Amino acid sequence: MLHSGIDLHKRDLVVTTVDAAGQPVKTARLRTTRPAVTAYFASLSADRTDQRAVVESTATWYWLADLLRAEGIALTLG
């Protein structure tokens, strides 16, 4: 199981992913675009059901929630 924490801003986001043991897997600063976010999660694992993410509550979190859910990634709003 992979867990990703997302710090979402207007123009970019920072995402850090850890494995089930809490060991860092990957960290990146991305543009807030659908292709950039999709590519990040695709690079982690082909099995999206093995991925979980959390994002802070901001005024612009809806598009990210829609995108990740469409990709099969469980998202929690923090």
C-alpha cells in the first residue's frame, strides 16, 4: 500500500509518497495540471487500488478529487 500526502496550491502542488512501512518512495513538486498529476501516480504503481492519498481542504481541491477518483485512487480530504 502506498500513501501520498498532497500540499495543494494554485499553480503547483507538492506530493510525498511513502510505503506501508512509512519509508519514503517519491517526492515531487508538480504543476497543477491533470497530466502532471496523472503521470506522478502512474509512475508509482500500475495497481491504482494499492494507492491512497490525502489532500488538505482548500478552495481548489475538487478537480484533484475528481481526477484521482477517476484514476481509482482513494482520496481523503484532510
